[in-house]
Amino acid sequence: MIKRDYKPNQRDFKIIKERLIEKINLKPDYYKYYGENKSKKYFLNLIKKNK
């Protein structure tokens, strides 16, 4: 059964960010932002900015 009251804590957010960074490092030219190509550095800064 799905829990609908799940609220991620700080540890969960850390894991999510680490996985995003891992994915971006694997395919740095794959991801786009609103259909526009952005650099790997752009996405890493975006993730770090939202701490």
C-alpha cells in the first residue's frame, strides 16, 4: 500500500541530490532546461544553490 503522508527529511534530500549529480556526471550533455542545452556546470550549480 502506498503511504500518502510521506514527507522527505534532510537525509532524503541529500540522497536525491547525490543521485542527480551522479546522473548528470554520467550524461553531461543529455539534459536540457526548458528545451535549451545547458552545461554540466549549470545543472550542478542549480542543485547546489537549492540546499
